[in-house]
Amino acid sequence: MKNAGGLMFKLAESNLQYVTSITFLLSTYAKYMSASKYTFNCGNVRVSSSTLRNLAKQQVDYILGENPLKMSYMVGFGANFPKRIHHRGSSIPSKASHPQAFGCDNGFQSFFYTSNPNPNPLIGAIVGGPNQNDGFPDDRTDYSHSEPATYINAAIVGPLAYLAGSYSS
């Protein structure tokens, strides 16, 4: 199922984990189908490697900013990206800018519950993503949408490499 903006949608919490994983499978199978010249029918639709590649590209494009909010869900990519991600290292200032020591509770209370942007952007991190209505509150306390995770980020590496190779000259 896709939401109104075109993003595949499975569950409300950290939906991009499913999108990146499905996109990994789509791009892997598209590469296999291209190499083996394989196609198949899905109902009345003839599915080719380009069908799957185009679907994978649509999902990657959505993640990187071609969506109703014009927001990239990859921190640091494009002009509009999440500024308040749910990540301790990104939420607290660096020792260079804040040399005073503070304990775990102090850092958590002082920096986690602020509406200020993260002082240490976690460049390249993909967050949980939008809700089913393409909304994204950019609120670090809303971990299901604003938390990056390895199971989101790891799955997008293959599709990014595949698409870069597919569309390069």
C-alpha cells in the first residue's frame, strides 16, 4: 500500500525501515531480472527489471525529498531535512563547544527536551520518516518518526549504489 504522497506504507512506527528494506529487495531483484532477461506477470501487469527499478527509484526519491513536504529524511541531504532527531550524540553539544562536564541525566534533561535543532547533525542518518498522511513533526521526543537506526540506514546503501550505477552515463 502507498500513502497519498506515494510512499510505501506498512506501519505507523518507523515506516522507513520497511521502505528501505523493500527497496533493497526491489533493486536486488531488478538487477537479477535484468541480467537474466526475466519478466513475469502480476495480474494483468507485465513486470520487468525496469518496473522494479522505477519503483525503487520512486521510494528513494521520496526519502530524499520528492514528497509533499519537500523534506529529505536523510539528515544533511538537501535544504530541508530533520533538525531534531532522536539521537543522544546528535542532541548534545560537542565537548569543544560545551567543555563543562555533565552527567547522563543532565545531558538528557538539558538538551533532549529542547526544541532547538540538534547541535551535532548526524549527517547521512535516515530517520523513521513520515506518518501515513505524509506528515513529519520533526520532534526529537517522537522517536517513532525521528529516530535513525542501522536497520533503516543499512538497507538503503544497496539501492543507492544500484540506482547511481543504473542512471550514470
